Amino acid sequence: MIKFHNFDEVLDFAILQEQAAQQFYTAMSGRVHDPAVAEFYRLLVAEEREHENKLQALKGNPSTLRPPDLEDLVESGYLKALPIPPDITFKEAVKLAMKKEKSAHQLYSVLADRIDQEDLEQLFRDLACQEIEHMKYFQKEFEAIRLAET
């Protein structure tokens, strides 16, 4: 189980998630046949890189999180890293992308609720909104795949 002892450790975890998302979307951009979908994945890579850079910039910030403390992030269950199998199908990849984006949304929402600085709260809320928009895209994509299968 992941244990967080300070704000930087939460940031480290969030940064790792952003890096994993970049790797995932880079791989997916090379696997899809539709150039528009491939371009969308490349756009997501750039957005997740931007998220990573914003989080990196917060490292060493003297911010603290309000109670409940960081242990609640772990106990909520949505901070589990999602492994990406090498033989994943496109449909499975889209479903996994929905989960990853939902997880990121929840993480940033909790951080926004717990942070003690207004500017950082807004940053986390903005990141949460971007992740939910990504999730909505993947929900539409997943539904289109399901309909095409029937």
C-alpha cells in the first residue's frame, strides 16, 4: 500500500501517474489506424506533460493539506496504479484510459479540497476538469466501439 508522509510525496505520485499516462497515450497513438484518433492521443500526451510540469513546479512548496490527512487518499482506493498489459486491445485500452482519467480527476479533486492555498486549489481544480474532459472523450469512444461490435 502506498504511504504518503508529506505533500511532496503526493506530488511525486501524481507526477508518476502523469508520466505513465504520457507513455500510455504515446503507445496508443502508434496503435490506432484513424489519424484523427492518433492525433488526439498525441494531444493528450502534450496535456499530460503540461500537468507533469505544473506538478514538478510545486515540489518543495511549503503547502500543507487540511485534515483528513494524506492517508485518506490511500484508503479511498482510487490511487492504485493501473498496469498496462502489453497485449491490450484497443477496446480494453479505451476502457483503461477512462479509469486512468477518472482516477486522476478524483486525485486532483481531493487535493483541491485539502490544500491550504487558494491558487493551488484552483490549479488542482483545473487539472481535475481537464481529466474529466478526457474521460468523457474516452466514454464516447468506448460507446462507439461497443456499438460497432453489435
